Amino acid sequence: NVTKYDATFSITPATVNVTGVTLNKTSWTYDGTYATITGITTDKTITGITFSYKYTFYKKDANGDYQSVSGADEMSDITDAGAYKVVVTLVSATANANGLSNYVAGDEAEKEFTISQKDITDKTGDAFDFTITHTYNGKDNYDNPINLVYTGSVFSGNSYNVTVKYGNTTLDADDCTITITGVDKAGNNVTEVKNAGTYTITVTGKGNYTGTRNEITFTVD
């Protein structure tokens, strides 16, 4: 007689740990470009199996703590100045009839990178030179501010709507603040152009830019 026995067994999926991430650059000055991932390593290399990954991005806040970057899924989504890290997680395996069921995600890997603010006081490369031309309406005093035009940008009205260009890039309100200070004909310190006097435009970078430029001085006769 032959005695037959039944036995059960299980095969546990292999754990795959992400062990490293490399970028083509990890520190650069803001120029609108982004880093690319040039390599991801794991603790297992399996012939015929290709792993896919998810990227999660974090940015340091004012306190130096990392906060999740909403809406960022790819490296191309990160172009603004700041200190970041990308966390790489294994999410799938291809060329396998059972997909990731034979493999489970283990440890994640992360890589830090920094995009520095562009200093508007740096005159090399992109030029920050702009000139001011203005028209005088023949009066020492007038009710409405004159229009001041420089490199295609206009100061207009009491709000002084200003467009600043750094090289070929137009800076918006997220990139800089604009102030006008001066001394009018009567000797008063003023912050708007309504009377004859000497005035200075100050541009202060913020966001993707840093530094202050205030060498632009003009006179209204």
C-alpha cells in the first residue's frame, strides 16, 4: 500500500529595497531648469524584471522642516528656489506574470538638492541694466504722476504699476518688490512722483531672486 500525504507551503514575496538615488545636479542657481534622476539602485537585480517608482517631493519651510510639495509628481515640477528632497518608492514590477506580487516594496531612498535664489546684483550673464526716460509736462506741480518708461516697462498712476526685467526675464510681484523714494522740490521726503524732485527706484528680489538694486536715480524738473 502507498500512503499519500498532502502538504501545504507558501512562497513569501521578496522584499526589494531602494538603496540609492543619483541626480544630474544637486545644487544650482535658479534659472528655470530642473534636475533629472540619472540612476536608482536597489538591493536586488532580477533578470527580465523592470521596476517602476513613485517620486514624492518635500521642501524645507522657514523653520527648516520638510513639507510635502503639493502637485509635484516629476522632477520637472520642481524649478523654484528652495531646499528639497525627493523620496523614491518602488511601486510596480513589469515583465512578470504576477507583477509586483512576487516582490514587495521595502525601504525608500531619498536625495536632497538645492536651488539657490538668483542674485539680481550679479551683472554677469543676464544683464540687469535698464534705463529710464520720462516726459515733463511743463509744470513744477501737477495732480497726476507722470509716466516713467524704462526698457519697455511703465510706471503709471498712483499705484505705480511696474514691470522689471532681469535680462530677458520679466519679474512679477512674486519675484521682487519696487519702491520709489525721493526728495521733492520743497524738500519733502516722498514715496510717489507728484512734484519736481529727485527720486530713486529700489528693486528688492524675493522668491526666486535675492539682492537689492537701487542705482536708478532720476530727476523731474
